[in-house]
Amino acid sequence: MIPFDPLSPTTGNRLKADGPHILKDGGTGERWPVIDGIPYLRVGRDELVARTLAAIDKGATEEALIGLLADQDDWWNGPAADPDSLHRLVADRTRATLREAVDLLGWGRVGDYFVNRWTDPTYLAGLSLLEAHWNEPACVFELACGIGHYLREMLRRGCKVAGGDVVFGKLWVARNWVVGPDAQLLCFDAASPHWPVPAASVDLALCNDAFYFLDDKARVLECLRHTAGEEGWLALSHIHNSGCPGFSAGKAVSASEIEELFPDGLVYDDAELTQALVEARAPHPREPNALKTCEAFSLVAGPGMRPAPRAVLDGITLPPADAHLRLNPLYVPDSGGGFAIRWPSERYEAEYADRVTYPLRSHGPDAITWDGDLQAAEAERIRRREFVDLPERW
């Protein structure tokens, strides 16, 4: 992981460990809880922080964990998590699958997206953006990292990684099912008075499928640039376009706003990046005013970015050699002896069915081992995510 000490979201002072489950502000004495190595630095949750610290002080770390797992972001409009389900999940965390964890957390349709994100076209667009401008970053930070899909790929390519998200439960799932112990994870709100990630602590800062949710986008962007420093770069994918109706509850942006926020950016139609992966070619950036009708924007910016995109051929968009790949889990056996796609929900089908890269029918097999040979017969099927590289306990 990236060995930086986080900063207090209320004072900006550096926080230091005060035992295994507390971070303390040496200047004010303010304390923040840490569970499973994940600091909870969310402002506006004073009662929850106090309750969690009280549980930690009396040695009840499981009680503290369950309280944090029930916390959600301000966009959440689903039911509250069931306490009994959370107790079962915590008790069974070493045996439960990712799918079981998401169900017990009560994430509903959000869970559908998370467990199937490894094959969705917007995730692939983000990978293509990174590969097209990849410059071997040593340290990476991702804002709104969710359960760690991108962090997992960075880790496996030798990067030191850190991720932040406003929902503690997502980071906890990342820790236990997706990225393991080698990622530095922070729970905080991007709107905090003080950004808890130190300046120039990484050379690549990411935000994927989340920037449109944020209120003060100019300030968040300034913080991301500050985190990447004078030599780093930024990659932001799937920023919803306010000029194109979509499925997001977030605050989409216009092409003119993209141009204003990112005067140094190379901007892409999100769908172009996905298509570049399928066709094994370089994606083509466009001027923002030429993308007024695209569904979502993706872009790179900053002094450390590559000046021109390269072909999306054999980098982070493909699994590491010797990976054991499973048939895309959206396929189910059909009456003809093969497999057909079964969508997890009507909403998921409406959002992705017309844009997915994999065929709607497959002849299998259930799994294959990938040796990294781009000329192999199965290479295109892997590129299209007919076969997918899932976490071990998916």
C-alpha cells in the first residue's frame, strides 16, 4: 500500500495511530475509528463516530464494524440494512462469497452492478482509457473506488494503491473480497472541509463512474490535482453528460463544463473507449463540443499524461497470463445445450444490453486458462468479456 498518514477531514492535521483501531489528531486530540485497517473519516456523522469509538474503547470491535456497515451515502434511497443480516455476514466473512456479502448488506440493484461490473461496458471504457495512456505509474489513488475493481487491476500490475469512498461497507467488501490487505483504504466524503490525502502522494489519481455525483466538482478536481502533484496525471471515466438523458441520479455535466474544468484534457466519448478495446486499436479523442450528444465523457489530464493515446492491445484491459477465467456469469445454460445471457434486472438490461461487448449466446466451456497469447483462438472472446477474470470468492 501507499504509506501515507491521512489528514484530518476537519482540521487538516496529520493523523497518527493511537492503538490498532484509532487515529488521533495530535493537535486537537480528535479521534477517528479504524476497523479492518480502514479509517472512518466521514464528517457529518458525529453520532456514528462517537458510537463507534465507544464500542472500540470497550473492546467491542465487531459491534463497531456492524454500525459502520449500516452507513450509506446521501444518494441511497433503498431500505436500511437488516441488523441480523449484518451480524451473519460479519460472522461468516471468511467463507461467504462476494455475492452473498452484497446480498446481506442489502445493496439491491447497486449490488447487481458491483458483482457484474467486471463485464459492463463502462468499466471496460475506464480500463481502455488507462491502457491508452499508461505510463507505468508507481502509486495510484482512486476516489470513489467502490469495492475496488480498478484497484485490483493496478495491484496486479505492481502499483501501490490507495482508494477512498464515502461508504465504509464498500471499502470493507474491497478489503475482504477484492483487493485484500495491500491497498490503503480511507472512508471519507469528498466534500470534507479538508482533503485527507496528502499532496503529491501519488502519480495517478482516478475517479471512475462517480465524478458526476459530486457537488463542488471544481474543488474536488483541485484536490485530485493536488494529490497527483506537479508530475502526476488524472484519469476520469464515465462522467454522465447532462445533454443526454441517462439512468444516473447524479449531477451530470455538459460538454462546455468539461471543457472549462479540463482545459488540459484529452476527452473521449465513453463508448469510443469500449469500442477501441473490442477492435484492439487506439481510441480517438474529440473536442468536447463535438461530444454534446454522447452518453458519458471520459478523459485524461495533467502534466504526467501521455500526449497521445496508444493502441489498446495487451495491457491492463486483458487478464494477466495464467489467469483462470470463468464464463461470464451472466450466461446461464439454455435448452440448446449452450448458454444465453440472463440480465440481473430490467434496469441493467435497459442500460447495457445495446452496448455490451460479449455475445448474447455462448457455446462455453465453463472456464479456460489464459496464457497471454494474443494470437490464441480464445483471445477475442476474452477481450469481449465472454470469459472474465473474477475474484476467487466471487
